[in-house]
Amino acid sequence: MPKMKSHTGMGKRVKVTGKGKIVREQVGKRHLLEHKSSHVTRRMTGTVVVAKADTARVKKLLGR
């Protein structure tokens, strides 16, 4: 029986914490930052927990 492979793209996008939460980076802070206000770009820093509706799908892609 072949081994289950995790989705490599999803593995690069999310991280599982020690307690099992799935966290991701905030969107919108990669490019076109010049016209965004500093208030918006500061708000986009850091990580957030993946939405509850998406956790099952993300866990399946990660092979968990």
C-alpha cells in the first residue's frame, strides 16, 4: 500500500502549533504595499488561526 503524501503547498502555507492549532500568515502583505496605509500593513503582521470551517480540509491536506 502506498504511503499517504502531504500536500507540500499547504505545508508551506500553514504551521501546526504545539497544542494542535493551525496558524497561517495574514494575507495582503506581499506586494503593492506603497499605496496601503501603515495602519493596514501593521494590522497584517503576525499569524492568525485558520478559520474553523477550513480546519478539516487543511488537516486532510497535511495528512493529519
